Amino acid sequence: MEQERTLALALCRVEGIGAVSIRKLLEKAGDVSEIRKLPAESLQKLLGEKKAALLKNWDAPENLEQAKRQEEQWKKKGISFDFLWEEAYPKRLKEISDPPLVLYRIGKLPEPEKKMAAIVGARACSSYGKEMAEYFARGLAKEGIGIVSGMARGADGIAQRAALSAGGYSVAVLGCGVDICYPEENRPLYERLWENGCILSEYPPGTLPHSRLFPPRNRIISALSDLVLVIEAREKSGTLITVDMALEQGKDVFAVPGRITDTCSRGCNRLIGNGAGIAVSVAQLLQELQGSVPHAGRDEAFSLAQAERPNAAKAAGVIADKMLCPVTDALSSTASSSWPPLRKTIWQALDTMPQSMDEIADTLVRQKISINVQMLMQELVFLELEGAAGSVMGRYYRKTFACNDG
């Protein structure tokens, strides 16, 4: 086993021979030790003449000795590595179409059964984005959910710091070697991850950060996660690369909604419009991770079946007429005169104390009102725009005003 690792490391050290070439060699030979037995003709057929020439004497004693010394140096720095075919290599990564051939790490990998959520977002996030990153990361971490991100400035780093501060576990996937802290401003987070988390990279230690290295690492972030949460993203954002990769891997994607006038929320709002789940509370995401509550991309949001509520629209009108009563406020009573019955019902279901969407939904379900998450979110947005509702930390509350029954 040790000899196999040394051979594999020596092969990975050959300049000009990357993961694609090594996969071809492994498919042909079966394992690294058998690659040594491949004749020159087979190497040329697999890789081409130029690349085959690079493999001349790759397994020479001096090259193997250099690989051993390299491994010892990394070990002294606290750096480990796992090859794709080894048991310690994360199973979730093995399941994607293009897993890293070797994964370098500092710290402890997450347990295979541990639930993980990726939290990603804008580097130049707003105060709202910062608040949401902290809220979701802290809340999920307290419930034992691991947080995966890229340790980038902005939402990524904020989420990981919040998770660790809550006593949770976090994994940072870097676009450089694990022995390099990038960005430098996240040095305190980097050092905390050494002790209470894990730092991963598919790039060898010593690899400097480069723009071309960051997009590929996003597939690792999504692969390690059970769901991906986007805090903030511009319409053309690098964050959306992670979303694309998550969807290719069959992962659920959630986005935090924002005001349509906020540049940092346009990417999130577009994701929601295209069917992503609307992230409104920690409890909602916990239920999703447990597989009990479908998101906006699925047919039903709540437990009662549609068939059990055939007269929901009529019921909404009756409830609205019975329960909505005039109250004093600065808003005009004509503001609600054109509301559909369902909107009136949702407004009445709100309280003057902030409630999560789950709590609002429970109230509606008890009233046998048929509604999915996306519809509820749209109605709450309308109520906010009309000044009839407000929100704080993803929780909604009612602003009272005279409601016209007409």
C-alpha cells in the first residue's frame, strides 16, 4: 500500500501529465503499479507521443525517493492526501463525473453520514447578505449540519466563521494549495479551520491562487454537500458556477430572496424564478435535509394533499371576510380593496411579531388553505411592496391598517 502511494505521488509529480492522462493510464492498466508495465507503444497510443515521452523513467528510484521526501515534508506541515481509489477518499466525491485524482487536506474530513450544506455568495456582499450568511450558517451549525464553502471574502468566509463560532464544523475548498491562505484577510478563519474543520484542495501544496483554478474547485464544494444555499449573487456571478455544478450533480439549490432593486440579489431572484427553492428559515432547510419538506421546484409545499382542499379559494374568501377587521393605521383602507381573498388571508395569518415562513404556512394549513412555497413568497413580497408587511432576518410581520372588505 505504501509503495502504491509513493508510485502514485511520483506519477502525479510528472510535469505535463495531468489527471485526465492519469485516468486513461489507470483505465488501461488497472492500478498504478501496473502502469509501470505498459509498453511504450501503449503509452503513445493512449497519450500521444509527446506525453508518452514525459513518462520516461517516472518510476526511477531517484524519482520515487523525491516523492517520499515530499510526502514527509507535507506530513510535518500537517498535510495529508488521499487518492481516488483509497477508502479515506470522500465517497460523495467519488460519485461525480470528474472527481479529483488526489485530494490534499489539513484537518479531518467529515464523517460520511454527516449532513452538509454549502453556503456560497457574493464577495462584495451587502449588510443584508452578511446578516443572512451568519443567520443560516449559525443556525444550521447548531443543529449539527456541516458548512462547506470556499473561504472567499464576503459571504463564504462570513458563513464559515459563523459556523465555527457556533461550535460547528466547516470545510473550506481552496483554489490554491492547502498550505496557502487566500485571501490573507481570512487568516484567522484559516487557522481556526486547522483546529476545528478541514481545508481541502485538488491542487498540490505550494500551488499559488490563480483565477483559472477557482471555477473547478466549485464542483468539490457542491459534491460534498447535501444542498447548496446561495446567499447573494449578481446576475452574472461566479457563484452561479457552483449552482450549475450542483444541478449537474442532482443537488437541491436554495436561494435567499432579495429586493429587485438590489444588484447582489438579482442572481438569487433569477434562480428562484427558474425553480430554485426559496430559503426563508433555518427550520425549512433542516426539514429539507431530513427529506420531509419539498421545495419550490416540487409540486406540494405542505403536508395536506391538494385533493383534500378543493375549495381552498372559496375558503380563503370566507376566512378573509370573517377574520379581517378594520384597525387604525396611517395606510389607506383602499390599499386592500383590490386584494384577492388569498392575499387578505395571508396578511391576516401574519402577526405583529415576526414569523418564519414555516410558521405562516402552518397557520394556513390549519385553515385548509392550499398554497405552495413560491406562491406564498410572491404574496409576501406583494404585501411588503404595498407596505402591509415587513420582514427581518427572513421572518415576516404584519403592519396593521384598515382593510376594506369590498
